[in-house]
Amino acid sequence: MNDWSEFIKTQTGVINQKIAECKRGISDNPGTLDDELTARRRFELSLAALEESLIRIKQGTYSSCSCGGKISRERLVAMPTAKTCMTCNGSR
């Protein structure tokens, strides 16, 4: 559990840094306000999903798919916020 928690916390730090960069970018170049706000919103949504992942880690359900199968380590490394295994993800 600690490995995943640390991984998610690292990803959270990266996203927080990107949000801060967006905030600085808005004041530096007001002509790109829409782009900066869109990027900031995307990062904020990513941050919320990472925080949800931390909750699932604490609950012991982080690597579990709703089908009862496990979400592979490779998938979680590539997409730390994944909630489904590759089989279920492909059926969407």
C-alpha cells in the first residue's frame, strides 16, 4: 500500500506544480487566458482523481476492478487514476 500511496503523492505534487505554473502564466500573458484556464481546470480534475485514488488505497480497493478482477500494475503506473482493468476498459 505504501508504494502506491507514495506514487500517487508524487503525481499529486507534479499536478500541483503544473497548476501553480498555470496561475503564473495567466498573469504573464493575459492573451492566453482561455488556454491557461482550460489547462488549469484539466490539472484540477486530475488532482481530484488522484485524491480519490488515495482514498481507494486506504480502503484497500485501489487495484480492484468492479468486475472482481485486478487492475494490472502496468496500467496503474501508466494511469494512476484507473478504476477498471484493461478488459473492462476495452468494453466501454
